[in-house]
Amino acid sequence: MSLTSKTFRGASWIGAASILKMLLKVFSVSILARVLSPEEYGIVTATMVVVELAMMFADAGFGAAIIQKQDIRKKHIATGFFVTLLLSVAFSVLFYVSAQLLADILKVPELSEISRYLFCYLIFRVTYIYISSILAKEYLAKQIALSETISWFFGNYLVIIPLAFAGFSYWSIVIGTIVEAAVLLMLGAFYARNMLEWPKFDQKAFHELYPLALRFAAGRPVNFLSTNVDRFCISNTLGVQDLGLYSRAAFLTKTVSSLFGSMLKSTAFPSLSSIQADRQRLTSAVYRGLEFTAYLTIPIGTLSYLFSQEIILILLGEDWLSAITPFAILALGFYPRLGQRTLSVVFTAIGKPFLLVPINLMTVAFVVAGVYFLREDGLICITASIVASIWLSYFISIIIVMSILNMDLILILKLHIRPILISIFIVIVSIMLRIFMINLEGYWILFVLGVSVLAVIIPLAYVFPSLVFGPRMLELLAKLNLDKYFRRFGFNNAHD
């Protein structure tokens, strides 16, 4: 099987699992939002910021090094496993003893007690990250998708939701999160059982791996700050109530971004790493990635902005009306957030993740400055400054990638024309529906809009595919083995 086929086959599994997981998560959030308060969500969100901080240090980049290194032997896998386990246990202990200090910094007293129960979650997750890297190295995206979907369903639907209704408050999420991580580790270990080696330290293998691992780990503190500085600043300045509102308002963008990032890590990263020396193929892959991201995010972001009130009322209920405006603002950052994920994988695949450090530092500085100057203006203004920082970091990343790969700016702009036209079509139809269906509830208008857009786009894509999709997207779709369909439009079997 060709590299392209492996990549798209893996991406299809991860993508399908991501869509299923997102739909399940939407339903789960809709249920929990009617049981838990914004303050309870804020407490859990603050706790997970601290957990992710510990995970950042515990995951020292050996999993990524295993993927990027071309010649991998058993001793490399055993050594990476040994170091990963050692660091995960060490930082879990440190995380446990520093719980009170972290609670004082974030000004969330409950965090002290909660954190003491999450040290085992840290070990489970970091170990799984390493194991999933081995699976990704072998293009076993199907196994990764199954592990993450099954464990998430188990933790959320069989633990968190029942415990929340039983009155366990935010502890339901804490317990369910630990259970999910344990199930995830067991499934990952099962699927990788024939590839894993017993943890054992080999000095020569360590010296071959750690320069690569250090290259990936060096930028992680800054990456962590850029990813979590918004939640940290909101918790520290506005409190857990506003943090809970913000975390739910950011639910759609952060969930899709996380799932999209998981798909890229499991499929695109291994593939791009294997062709990093072939700049022509790499550049072509980046063009396709940017165009795919635009098709995925620009129409969805437009729809989310136009129907922010209806979406929040459907998902969260009337107790969360204060999240409507932040949600609408965050929808405007949907495209650059996922676009940045795509470009980050490019930096990592070519072995230059350090280029992200100044970009992320700039993002952190921008967010901190925005929170400092706008803290008296409330959550809405702070959210706007956060979205502005996302756009700025994305533009800078585009410029750097263009200079490295000699990409054409005009061509990049052309890749966005069709997704923008689809979004304009959505805006026009939305306005017409609101005018002529003024007496209908908002969610009915949203439903009719979805049906109307699909009723136009799908037949149009079938009859005139080149009108809806550009040549790169058609070529990408052709590589999904839909040869019979695409031969009608002059496409033969595409090669790597």
C-alpha cells in the first residue's frame, strides 16, 4: 500500500472516530450543562490546566522522536518506554506534593484536593501517548481511533453522566477522567502488544534518541503557555464562574481543534516525517492540508457565528446565556486555530519544532497584555483579544512556512476562494430564512438551513465537482480509491 493510501486510510479512521466522538461529546455536554453549574465547570477546567502542565514535563518527547527517527530498533522502543515511565512517575509525585501551591496560584481552593487524585491519570495518559506514537509509526490509526473513542465513551457515558445525576458535582468529571485514562491505556497496550518492548535502558539508544526528543520537548513549555494562558489568566483575574462560561463557549472550537490535532498527529505527522527530504511532495501536501482545513472550518465557523444563540440554547440551555457572545467571537477564530494545528505539524515533521517557540511566546504575550488591559471590561473583551492573538500567530506561521518551502502566496489565497464562497452562500440563505421564517424558533431555522445548504451543495458537487472543489481537493478525494467516480472527470489513479 502506498504512503498516500496509508495516510488517507488512517485519516479516514481517525476522522470518522473524531466525528463520532464529537457528536457524542456534544450530547454529553448538553446533558452535563443542565446538571453542573458554570462554577463547577470552572473548577474542573482550572484543574485540567494544572494536569496538562505536569503532562508537558512528563512527556519528554520520546514518542515524537520514535515517529521522526527513520531507523528504529527494539532497543530504541525499550529505552523510550523506560524513560517515559520514569518521568511520568516522577512528575506525578511532584504534581501530588505541589497541589496546594498550584491551587494558590490559580486561586481555586478546590484544586488542592482534586489534584491529589489525578496523579494516576497523569501516569496513564503519558504512558498512552508513548504507546500511541508506536502505533502511529506503524500507521495503525484504526487502533488509535478505536482506543480513544471506546475509552471516551466509557468514561463519559458510563461514569461521568451517571455520577453527575447522583449528585457527585465536579467529582463526577474527575472520577470519569481517571477511568477514561485507565481504559485508554489498557486498549492502547493491547493493540501495541506485538510492537512494545519491556522497558529497559540502553545508553547508546538513549544517546541516539534524546537529541530528537529534546528538540520536541524544548518548545513544549511555551506551547503549553500559548494553549492554556487564556484559561489561566481568566481563572486568575475573573474567577472560576467566568472560566466555566469561557470553557463551555470554547467547547466547539477547542473540541474540534483537539480532535483535528489528534488526527494530524496520528496520520499526517508520520507521513510528512517520511517525506521531509522531498520538498516538492512536502509542499504539495501542505497545500492540500491548508485547503482541507479551509473547507472544514470556514463554513462551520460562519454557521456557528450566525447561529451562536441557537447553538448555545440547544447545547447548554438557558442558564448559559452569558456564553453566547463569547461563543460567537470564538467562532471567528475557528479557522486560524485549526490552521495553526496544520502548520505546527509541518514544523514538527521537518524537525524544526523550535520555530514555534517565538510564535507561541508572542501569542502568550498578546493574551497576557489583552487580559491585563481589558480585565475591567469583562469576559467578552478578553475573548476578543484571545481570538486576535490566534489570528496573529497563524499569519506569522504561514509566512515562515512559505519561506521554508518556497510556497506561493497567490496560490494559498486561491485555495480559500471556494470555502469562502460556500460561507457567503450560507450567509445569504441564513438571511433569507430569517426574513421569510421569522415566526419559527431559531433551532428550526438552523435545521432548515442545514438541509437547504446540503440540498444544493451535494448535487452541485456531484454534477460539477470542479466548481465546488479545487483540483487539489479533487485529487485528494481521488486518492480515497473512488476511481470509478473520478474517472468521469478526467482523473486516473493518483500516485504519491
